[in-house]
Amino acid sequence: MFLQKLYTRLNNMENPSKACNSFRLLFTMSSLEEPLGFDKLPSMSTIDRIQRFSAGACRPRGDDMGLGNCWIDGRSCSTSNSCDEDYEEYTGEAFPWRRHVKDVSEGGTFNRRASSLSKNRMKFEYVCDSRYLPDHQCSCKCNDRGIHGITNKFLKGIPKFVKIVEVGPRDGLQNEKNIVPTSIKVELIRRLVSSGLPVVEATSFVSPKWVPQLADATDVMKAVCDLENARLPVLTPNIKGFEAAVAAGAKEIAVFASASECFSKSNINCSIEESLVRYHAVCHAAKELSVPIRGYVSCVVGCPVEGAIPPSKVAYVAKELYRMGCFEISLGDTIGVGTPGTVVAMLEAVMAVVPAEKLAVHFHDTYGQSLPNILVSLQMGISTVDSSVAGLGGCPYAKGASGNVATEDVVYMLNGLGVKTNVDLPKLMSAGDFISEHLGRQSGSKTAVALSRVQTQKCQSAFILSSFQYPQIKHYQEWWVWHY
Amino acid sequence: MIAARRLDKISRLMGSRATPYSLKALNKESLLWTEFWNPKVRLLCNNDGVAAFSSTSHYSSNCNHSPTNKVLRNLPGYVKIVEVGPRDGLQNEKEIVPTTIKVQLIKMLVSSGLTVVEATSFVSPKWVPQLADAKDVIDAIQNIRGARFPVLTPNLKGFEAAVEAGAKEVAIFASASESFSKSNINCSIEDSLARYKDVASAARKLSLPVRGYISCVVGCPVEGMVPPSKVAYVAKQLFDMGCSEISLGDTIGVGTPGTIIPMIENVIRVVPIDKLAVHFHDTYGQALSNILTSLQMGISTVDSSVSGLGGCPYAKGASGNVATEDVVYMLNGLGIETNVDLEKLMLAGDFICKHLGRQSSSKTAVALTSKKANSKL
């Protein structure tokens, strides 16, 4: 059929990004509870619909597992939001598809289901003239630019796909007092990978004297290095750690520097410059073995000793890590003091020297601010988020306070925004459940707690998962896949 | 607090951007994490870190054409926080909280700078035994100045009792979900609106302001998703009957920014945005990001509950109201005025949590308390 040909053509294009951006917003819009009537999209090109409704079009290619710039939707976008040009070539083919869809959608189960769902009326300023949604009120009323301008501004920068880097097994567990057995760690990693998480930070090759919890790094790595469908980076603070990691089978490593001099000295016993020299050596060795390196910058907003950290300092460290070969720099608000106000300023400074697609955000929820911080980061174009299942990992600087943001809460928010993550929330929750049970405490994820305690019939948890997490797009995808 | 002379110096350096309120409302803790990237701010910082300030236009100076400016450009300069802890927070507590404790809580909340504190509810004690002492609470807070104390009145009878007790502002609540309306207040949406028309009319005669609440603005535990058009309909009805403000409540906390936007978008077509407030529950941890989204859309009134009081009756053990401390922390960091003293607010939260015998649900409060404890060691 012509759609298969279209897919093939898209995938083989040199610059499929041309097909992307004008449909990006529509795709996002489609995820926001709006039932869609295919018959009411008169001038929407075929590619719009394919991008929008196909379950397959958005899966990343196997050879581009986040190391380059082809992570987003399997296309070659230099950033997740860099695709600016309309792709005109296929508009002529819209008609046959549209007619066919109209026949199927009218009066079918699809329509009945769609009509039972929320009939939000999302309109966007620059699509009102040509694309509109069923039951909408304003195809001719898009004069109200104040409202649409607000909505448009809010959604414009948010990426279609966000890569979640799961740090629970390392960053989450490293602060646990009781040693978690290797078998539990391995099982946790397996469950996380099976939930669809594309990157799971497995362990850390640091001295057991400093982090006894991760003394079994070699055993963990050997047990998980053959797991498929996910990358398993490990922390390596120096050359010795790097060599041990490689010997254990690690295929990706991570290094961490600090934007705060005091924190660098107290945490890794050396100044920022000394640590960068150390990592230079690690990066050099890693490049020789073609091992990708992820860089972390800690204390990007505040330091427990120095206080507020100037964004320029963060930018400097990020730039150094980027120059020495890190394919991704994760910006960590180590003590969780950041708010959207401080995060925006920090990101602005860093994005001036490191491309947005090479950046990730790693917020701590110590003051409850991580989700709004993640939200503004997405609005600024960041598309990689670090999080920890069940919110594992407390804050060593505020005893009893929370630490990492819970992956379940992040996935819940992204699902509600219509942002793809490829993460299966119930499976993720089961992984969180597993480790929380072992640790003997409640999950640190509010989503997980709420869904597990909804005092209704069991099916209602599933109901909430499906109803409030862009149900339309799910059903449209199912319909699409079935029909073709 | 900052000495008067230093306040003057800061004010002169920042010019018109530093308002008196922004300088007076500071305390050391909130200063420590203010945006020091502003070079003028940095110059004023001493070793204690006690010299920063928040202004009403933090991001307008050097980044007019920066793309990031768009993210925070439309935020209001001031956000009114409506504290619902004493009513919405306490009403689900199993153990009856003594009237004296409730009154003391309200006093502490007012002294932290909160200008609207929902004091109690004139509902039948049969349904909400926790608030059976509504009359006594209102009596006891009559002389408190500097704040308004709306009380919930589900019907004319409750309204009359509230007026007799001395209430000067009332609140009514409707639902955007038919099923929830029937299960929560035993009548359909239309019946409830008819009831509230009487209350609003009676309030108008006595020149009493009326605040309207809408529950289930995103989802209902029975019906599932609630259409934004339904929310807009109910909001319009409440507005037309004379409510001075409509608070949009995500009762079961399922909302995310993706669902909040269409809901607010529909409502602001029929009710002016300055008449709207948001009341998000943190059951799924989404409240702060929903609040941020609402602020970006132009909402400037936020309901919250000290220490995150008030669980979710539909998911036992799950959290409910968003904690006022967390909201204030975020707004402080955004440079948005609230006139709320975070330290005093935390004292109020501490007070009620001690009485209830449990830890605060506010992450900000827990973190700051722990930090203080560590620094004393």
C-alpha cells in the first residue's frame, strides 16, 4: 500500500526532518485528550497523519540509541525541535487516504469511543486556518489570538519524544545503608529494562571504601551487560574505575564534575580543574575503545556550602565536558533547590555553549520542585530527563528529605502531555514496587502510591492510566495499526 | 530580616523593579536561593547571602529577545494564595481537632502573610463532624485583621448559620461531573446550581462576596475524564450568579499540564481570567507543574493547604492538597510576590503537624527543617 511506500521513503530520506516540524505541534495537540476526526482534516498532508497516528513512526532506530542526534522519532533532527520546514511533496496524496479514513471512521466503534471521551477543543493559532478538530467551535473563530497564543507558546518547545535515563540502580541505591544483594539489583535492572526504559545507569566503579553499596559493581555489570534494548552506563570516577568497568563488560561510561568548587573538593576530593584533567584522561581512553561517555555536572543551581552557583560556572564545566567528548551532559540540581526561575537562567547559559540535544536534566525533588523544573526544561527544548524509579535516593544533605524525582511521576506527566517515552507505566511501577518491597518502605512516587491505592475496583487503576494519559492517541494508533 | 538601610540601598540600585513588598517579604532562607545571576544582585551579596531580593520583573532586564524569556514572560507579578488548610485540609481528619487548635492555626497562618484563609464550613455535622464547631471558630477569629475568611455554605441554611455566626464571605461548590455531584452533595449539577443561586442571591443582598468552587475539573473517580466544556458551563453559571472568584479544583489530582491547558482554555472563554483560581491536588505529584502551567496561562490565584493537609478520600494514603510551603517556595524562586513569610508559614505547618502527630507533607518544610537541624549539630 502507499503508506508502506511512504514509510520507506521517509526512512530513506536524507533529511526526513523536513517532514517533521510543521506536524510536530499537531502531533502534540493530538495527544491532549482531543478526539480526532480524520474526516475533518481537509488539508492535512498524509505525513501529518502518519506522524501523528502511527505507533511505528516514532520508534528510534536501533543504531541510534541516543549517541548521536537521531534519537528523536528515528529521524535526523539535530535537535528535537529543529525541524522547521513543511514537507510539501505528499500533500497531493492526502486525498485517497482521507477519503478512506472518512469511510472507516464514520459510525464505527472508533467514533463511538472517541465521542465518549473528553471533547476538548484545542486549537492552535497557526493551524486554525487549515486543520481543526471535531466538535470544535472555532475554525472560524481563531481570531481569539490571545488564548491561542498562550496555548501555542506553551506547547511550542516541548519535544515529541523524551528519553528517560533511569538512575535508580546507581544514584538511587548508592545512599542505602543496608547493602542490597546483587541479585536484587540485577533483577531491578531487568525489570526496568523490560518496562521500556532505554537507558538504565547500572552501577558505579568507585572505591568500595567510599560507596560500599556498589562494591559489587563487577558482578552486577557481568550479569546485565548482555541485556538488550537498553544502554547501561556506569559511573567511572577515574582511569582505574574505567579500566575495571571495561573489564567487567561496560559499554558506556559516565563521568561527573561539579560546578561548585567546594562540592568538588568535599565530594571527590579535588578541585574542578583537577577533576576535569582526570576525566580528560578517562575520555581519551574511552574514545580509543569507542566507548561513549556521558558527563554529569552537579550543583548546577546551588551548593550546600557555597550557596547559589552562577550559571556561567555551570556553562563552563558543561562546555569542558562536551569538548572532551561527552555525548551528553546531564545537569544535576544536586540539593534540589532549583525552581523554574533558577533553572531557566542556568539552562540559558549552558545552551549558549552546548547544543540542547546534548543536554539532559537531573533534578532532585528535595523541595518538591522537580516536575515544574522538568516542565520548563522541556519548554526550553531539553528532551532527556534523568529520574529514579520509586524516587530512590535520598538527599544526603537534608536527612529524611527526598532526593531523585520519581520516574513514575515523570512518566505520568509526560504521558499527560502527549510526549512519548516508550515506557510502560504499569511495568515501571512493578519494578518500583519490587525494590520498595525489598527496602521495606513505601515508594517515593506519588503516582505509584496513588495508583496502587485507588479505592475502587482494580480495573479503575487501569482506567485512570488509560483515561488520563491521552487515550485518543492510543486508540487512534490501535485503529491505525489494525486497519493497515 | 534585612536592615532598613540596606533595604534602601537595594531599592535605589534596582530602581523601580524592586518594590517595597518584594523587599519586606524576604527572609534569609528564601534569599539564599534567589537568582544570583543578576549582576546587581550579586554585588549586594555578603557572606551571609542576605542581600538578595526578588523583584516583580526579574526576567525583563537582559533577555528581552532570549527564547527562554517566553517561558516565563507571562507570569503574573503577584499571586494570591488562598489557604484552605483549616477547612479542606482538616475536614478529612478522623480525630477531631479541638477548636482552640484550629483557631491558633488560623492565627498563625494569617500572621505569615496569607490574606485569604478558608476558615471552616457550615455543613451538617452529620456529614462532616470535624467542622461541627464552625460557629465557635468564626466567633474566635472575628477580630483577626489583615485577612479574609471565606466559609463553605452548601445551602441557604448553612449560609444563614454562617451569617449569624459572623462570616463575612461565603463559598459554594458545584461539580463539573454529574456522578460526583450526586455522590458528594446528593443532587445533580443543575439542582446544586439552583440551590446556590439562592445562596448567591441572599449573599448579594447582604453585600457578602461569594467564592465558587468547581470540583472534578479534569477527572472524576466515577465518570473518568470530564469535558472542559462542562467545566466552562458550570464556571459560567457560577460567575453569572455573582461569584467573585471561581476556583477550579482537580479533585482527584489526575490532571497534568496537558489536561489543564484545554480545561483552562475553555473556561477563560466564558469567565475573565482574573476571576479564576486553581486548586490542584498533588495526588499524582503533578500539582506544582499544573500550577506553573496555570500561571503561564495568566491565572494569578492559587489554592493550597499548609503542610499539604487533606488527603485524597479516593486513594487512601495518597496525598491530596498541594502544600502551601512548596507553592511559596516555587513562587519565591520565580520572583513572584506572595507576601507570605515562608518561615512563619512553616511554623504554622509545624504546629498543626505536631498536633496531628505526623510529618509535614510539604517537601520544602521537611527539607528546610532537616537542614536547620543539621546546621545546629
